Amino acid sequence: MSKNDVISPEAEAEHYQHDVSVKVRAVDEPTPNPEVGLKDGITRRRFLFTTGVIGAGALLVGQGVLAFALPDKVIAYPAAKGALLVDTKKCANCTSCMIACSSVHYGEASYALSRIQIVFNPFAPYPQGARQAQCHQCHNPKCVAACPTGANHVDTKNGNVRTVDARKCIGCQKCIEACPFETSRVQWNHEHKFSQKCDLCVTSKYWSEKGGPDGKHACEEVCPMHAIHYSEKTPEQDGVAGYETNLRDNKMWGELLGFPAGNDGEYTPEQIKRIESAGAVISGG
């Protein structure tokens, strides 16, 4: 991937003045075996040959027809039923979402195994010093398109969530490289040696609650600031616009608690007027 294809932190958020994040990389990258195939016997070599000769029509991923290669070479995927939205100005940097994520998926509290990452910039003033790097469940998932075996796929049984089947992952990490965001929304699981990404808690086997698009999401449930919100409607574009939103524009946050409710993390003009009016009343002005 060229640098021009990468959506940098500067493009993602205005408060990132320098690219201080580091893309997730494997400590030891296994050498992909071209003959390591899918469970149904389709090898990686055969998969690449199939998708290379099929041209216009259905693009096969694993056993199912999950995308269509249109004549103009545009691949259309079924839209995800929903996605996580975040408020970077509301985040308290507590990393509870990361601990919850690894706990429900792997049964242990580990920042490294979390499928949602908190990216810190120690040189930025509050509240611009941290932001959540969550999977966007993109309309055009480049991670899915880059996977040679169908491990990274669209799960049609669970609301078209973009996810990774660890049993089919050969460790090539092409999906990690293909993700246009820094830090990558696809991570390398260094303990179990496969790629992983947010599946909206579909595979949260260490959690008694039902996950998935129609269930609960551990990061959203545990966030004390309510800075993460699942939306049943995904934003129209795959970039940051719409995914990083203002979850503070409500009466509880702005009026009752008196916290900054502006899109930029500052007080709104209406809040400033109320503060000034309250001060005038107290001073007897």
C-alpha cells in the first residue's frame, strides 16, 4: 500500500498534528503457505486463480457469494447492519473498553488482545490527547478484499459484520496492511497467531450476554463516560466523518452536569451565556 492510500491521523482528526501512532505489526510473521487452504479444501492458490479468472460476476469468498465484482471493477459488499460510533472528546482515557474487549473474547484482561484500541498523543492538550480506534465496519472493507483465503469476510448470518475466522487465517497479515487507518483496525494476535478485528462481540464466548448487531457490546456497556455508542445505521462514508461524533449534545451532559458540549470539546455559545448569567446573578449584577 502506498502512503497516499493511508488515512493518516491528520486526516482522521484535526487534533493530531503529528503521526504518533504506530501501525500494529507482528513480532514474528509466519511465512504463508500457499497450499494451506480453507476448511472445505479450497487452497489459497486455487482461491487466487478462481478470483482472477471470474471477471465480472460473483466474487467467491470461502463457500458463500459475499460480494460482486461489477464490470467497472468495483466490488460491492452487503452493508453492515450497524457500527460503533465514538466521542473522542468524551473519552476519559480509562481503557475500560480495551479490558472488557479482551476479557469477553479471550477470558483475560490484556491491552494487546483488545480489538478496540485507545491511541494516546502525550503532546496534545486535553481533550485531544486520546481517541478510540474502532473498526468502522466499512462499506468498502479493504481488509476483506485483501484476504486471500476468506478468513476476513462478511458474516451474513450476523448482520453482515466484517470479521475474521481464525481457523482460515494463514497469517499473511494482508488485511492489516490493507486497512487504510492508522492505527490499523485489524490487529495481529501475537499469542494465537492470527488476525483479529471487532466483530461487535459476535464471538464473545466469555460473556454471558448475547453479542452481535442485535445484542450487547462489551466496550459500550462498560464505558463509564458513555463515549461509545452502537448505531444501527452506518455512516455513508468509510472515513472518520460520522464515526467520530458528538455524544455530549444532550441535556444531562451540557445543562445538568455543565460539561463542555461543543463539537470541538469546548463550551458552546449557549453554555457560555448560561455561565455568564449565573455569575451575574451570584455577584448581584
